[in-house]
Amino acid sequence: QVEEELKSACERKSLQLQEMGRRERLLRADTDRAQGQLESFKSQVMQACTPQAAAKAGKALTAQQVLKKVRQIWEENQQSRAREKSLQEEISSRLLKEKEVSENMEVFKKSVRELQ
């Protein structure tokens, strides 16, 4: 009986090892695929970000180069958003003043009509 339990335990361990091996192979395949996608993405980012990157498409780009360019674009985007917000606030302020002037003009016109 002990021998059968040991055999059964060995079979379970063997199946577990086989399953672990299968999972490891799948993980490696996923990692390789992700690495290829990352390299492709880096090239696309650099080509989109800088015209001269198109000429360097055959050369390997470092993650640092891509991150630097992405940060630069992000900062430019943030500056654009801040400028847009500032302009929207300025427009709102001017519209409010315009409305105020318009209302004052109506009051003035009404007063002039009453005086005539």
C-alpha cells in the first residue's frame, strides 16, 4: 500500500512537473512575442516622433531613447493643455465682460429713449 501511495505521489509530481514545463514554454513564447511587439512599438514611436528616426529604422533603439521622446511629447502635451485652459478662461472672461457691456448698453439705450 505504501508503495502504491509513493507511485501515485510520483505520478502526481510528474504531472505537475510536466504542467510546469508547459507553462514555462508558454510564458517564454509570450515573453518573446511581447519583446518583438515592444521593439516594433519603439520603432513606431520614434518614427512618429522624429523625422530622422525614419532613416534609423533599421538600427536598434534603446528604451531610454524612446522614453525620452515620449516624455518630451507628454510635456509638450501638458503645456498645450495648460495653454488651452488659460485661453478658455480668457475667452470666458471676455464673454462675461462682453455680456456686461451689452447689458449696460441696453440700460443706456433705454435711458436715452426715456430722456427723449
